[in-house]
Amino acid sequence: MPAAEPINLFVNARHLAGPHTGIEVYMEQLLGALGRTGRVQITALSWAPLGLNLPGVREVVPALRPALGGLRAVLWKLWFDQWHSLRATAPAAGILVHGMDGFLPFSLRARDRSVATVHDLGWQVHPELYDRKLRMTYTALFPWVLRRANRMIAVSQYTADDLMRRAGVPASKIDVVYHGLDPVFAAPSGRPGDSTSDSLYVLAVGGVSPRKNTRRLIEAFVRWRGRGGHRTDYELRITGASLDRGFARNGDLPDGVSLLGYVDKAELPRLYAGASAFLYPGIYEGFGLPIIEAMACGAPVITSTTGATPEIAGGAAILVDPFSVDSIEAGIERVTRQDEADRLRALGHERARRFNWSDAADATIETYHRAMNSP
């Protein structure tokens, strides 16, 4: 029996021309995993050369992003995303489009089929955590996704449930596909969790951000450290660009707290592995990829009782109430006990092994087939 023809897939990948955070990591890893199957031929559209060098992925630049600012930059981005990128490249025959960033272009034709990945509905659930521009973007563009997507991928069951109860999407239209784990995230040789630093520290990611709940985390850490004894040996290190405009500059941070700024992926495994604990008490997450990254590197994890993080942690983390400084402080006290840290490392290592991009690619291809066969 002859092999099936590869699926011809179009993806707006222009996010990959900038810093790689959550959506960009998802996009790059899934594109690579899909290409490696040999079952998908991908056209990755961008406004700048990406240099991905991924099997099965053809990069196309329909238009180079000009040096614009203010409203002109916003309008140009909308023109590229919603109209030009697809209209300039799509063949006459119908195609399959995957909105990996959660959006779909207005230029989709009746003969085209589409899949949208929904990472979370945080902008609806906790609008106070998102800036006005982002809320306006989702409010304007997401209704089109709901109308036009033939299938939706939710990155967790929690996000799927949100789509059903908040957006009225039928369960029959949603496939839950977990993220995978980049193999670069692994515990170093020797005992998992061995420190790679001369000092003791706990780690957080995401900068200072309302969504990441960083202010409460810092307050909880400072209170815990202020109790004295062995606690004063610990630092809190926070990676990522800060989005909380009202937060003090680095020089005004409390003793023992430091902002590391953007950290390249190549450095993250070392930071995870050297941490006495990974602290991730965010308000709302649709998945929480850093949870499994930290677990894979041997860091015991604290995360929230809210959003999808309990689902992703799968019983291998300490869960805290993100709205309670007392709860976060108690979690830090517990996770820094050696017996508890060792228990969580073992559980986390096993939990992280359940996530891989090969499985995610296979499940995503099944979604493609359902989309192409939909009315």
C-alpha cells in the first residue's frame, strides 16, 4: 500500500524572529517534531529570516518587517498576520493552516482548513493581569478563531474545560495535546539536584509579572528568610524580563533577591539543576512548561492550586494558594527540608518523563486529519 502524501501545512512563525518564551518554545519544538515525522511538509511564514534549519520546514518571508513605531507598527503587524502572509503564499488549492499562537488569519478561504492552539483564556479569567493592548487584541481577534477553526488544540484539560464553559466550544471540536519536553532539560550526572552553585538559591522564572505573582512570591521569600537560621543562606533568583512597570529597580530589591533578566535556553538547565527549589506560584497558567523543565533537571517544585498547574504537576509538586503569602511561605519552608526535597525530586523525574514532543507531534497530526475531514 503506498504511503500517504505528506500534509501540506502553513504556519505563521514570525514569533520566532524574537525572544523565545512560552509560545515561541511551543512553536519551535512542535515544528521540529512535526517535520521529523516525515508526515508533514511545513511552510513557515515570517517577516524576517529565521534560520530554523528544521527537517520538513520551508521558510518563506512574504514581506520584511519595516522599521516602524507606534500605531503604524501595530497596523503593519495586523496586515501581515491577518492578510498578507497567507494571501501572498497560499496555492490555489485549499490548504491547512495551524494557528500555533492561538490566532487565525482573516484571509482564510472557504476551501482552506484550520487548526488553532489555545494556550489559555487568562485574558478572560483574570483580565486584571493583562495589559489593555493585549486584552483588546484577543477581544478583537478571538471571535474569528471560534468561528473559523475546524479543530482546536487545548494544551491542557483545564484549558479545554475553559473553552467549553467560557467560549461555548463543543467538546467534540477540542483535542487536548500536552507540550513535550526539550531533551536539553535533564538532571546533571550524579545525584539529581546536586548544586552547581557556590550558594544556595531558589529559582523563579518570568520576571516580575502580575500573572507570575512575583510580588507575593518575593514577600513570602523575604518573610521566610527573615525567620533566620539556615534560611539566611538562601537567595531568590528570578529570570526573565519584568513586565510589572511599577516594580522597584534591581538596586532597590530586598536583600537576597536578584533579577537575572533574560536567560538563554542553554543556561536554564544549569540554573534549574543548581536550585534548591523551583518556585512557580502563578495566578493562572494554561500549561506551565517550566514545571516539567525544572522537574527534569532535578529541582523540587512549588506551584499553584489554580489553573492547569496541578494537572501538569500531577502530584509531583507542592501546591500553594497563590493569593496567600502565608501559603507560599509555608511551601518554601516545606520544600527546603531535605527529606521533602528528595521525595519531590524522585516524583518530578518520573513525571517529566511523560512529556515528549514526539507524542505531541503524533497527536497534532491526528488533529490535522480530523480538521481536513471536517465539513
